[in-house]
Amino acid sequence: MNIVVCVKYVPDATADRHFEGDNTVDRVGVDGLLSELDEYAVEQSLQIKEKLGDDTEVTVLTVGPDDATDAVRKALQMGADKGVHVVDDAIAGSDALATSLVLAEAIKKIDHDLVVCGMASTDGSMGVLPAMLAERLGVPGLTLGSEVEVSGDTVKIRRDGDTATETIEATLPAVVSVTDQSGEARYPSFKGIMAAKKKPLETWSLSDLGVDAELVGLSAAWSAVEGTEARPPRTQGQVVTDEDGSGATALVEFLASKKFI
């Protein structure tokens, strides 16, 4: 069994994030990390490997700038076997369609039976890539699984909705996405961190994938951000001193003025 896990390197939510002059997210001049939602995909892939045995191999795949290697390294430290990093200046500014094209072509170069993704990225939060990958690869797509099970040539997921729970299965090869309800991701152990340094990590460019640079990047995007502005700073709050019993009245008047009541 060969599993490919698609992960994304995203800006750290606690860092000072900002946009570039072309209204794209700055992914170079800001601290980044492995998307938290993709950690669940790595975890589920490792659990499948543990159940199926050592004949199962987990490959981590990412598309991003040079520093995106850190996201792959984190997954290798968790227990993945090898990594692939697609990096090319022409990819910068790509939308979901272009990103799915690059990922799909990279996946085709890797022996795979199952492709596992997170439910969405923590920066874009679109959640459309798993379905796009399934379409481009011509395989079934099972999305938003809170539980994944592989048996023989069949993959089965449990999808928990607001009003019902569904069990869906498909024949491999297939693409699966998992939610943050699928199980907490493990922390890399010291042994895992040391072992990751010796695990293979390949770097591919668009030419290695046979992808035309004109099909990716900001100029090929089907949508674009017209403008951005910084969130205004928080204004100072109002303190009501309740010395004569008028505090409750002042609070009601404030809530009414904001149309909260």
C-alpha cells in the first residue's frame, strides 16, 4: 500500500501576517508551519500504515516556497517515510485550480493507492482541493471523513453531519479528506526527529512534472483579490462605575445602542 499525503505550508496565525503588493499572501517573509488541519491527514495515514504493516509507505507531498520544506520535515518527524517538495517561482500566486493541477501531476509520478488530504487549509479555508484532485486523477473522492478504514482494495469513511452519519466506501485508488474530528495528531518524538534527518526528500520543479508555467501563477488564476486593508485597531472600552446603582441602566443603554437587545 502506497499512501500520498498532501500537506500545506501556511503562515503562522500568531505571526504578523500581511499581503504582498500584488495582494497575494506573503509566504516568504513570515514564519510558517505545517497546516494544523493537514496534521490530521498525516495522522490518519500513519494509523493506516500501522494497521496494514511495514509494506505500507507514506509519502508527504507539498507545493510551496523554499521554506515549505519545514512542513514536510514535520510530517517526516511524525513518522512518514519520505517527502516530495514541488517548488518553482512560477507557482507563486496560484489559485486552487492551478494548485490541484500541480499536485495531481506530482501524484502521478509517485506510486500511490490512496491520497489523503486535510479538510481545508488553515489560511485559505476553501476545502475544494480533495475533490479537484479526485477529478484530475480520475478516481473516487471521499471527503470529510471523521474515520477512515482500509481493507484490501476498499477504503471506507464515516462522515458525521449535523443530522446524520454516513458510511461511504470506494475501490482504490481513491482520494480521501479527513476532518479535525478524526483523531488528535501525534507529537514527533525525539527518535522521530532524529530519524527524519535521514529520510529522503526530493525537490521537483514544474519542468519535472511537465506542467506549462503559463497554466499556474497569479496570471492564470480565475479569481484575484482586488484590494486589502489592515484591520482597524481595537478602540478603548468604556468603563461604567456603578456607585449610585445606575450601572445596570448604563449597560442596558449601551446594549440597546449597539442593537444587541
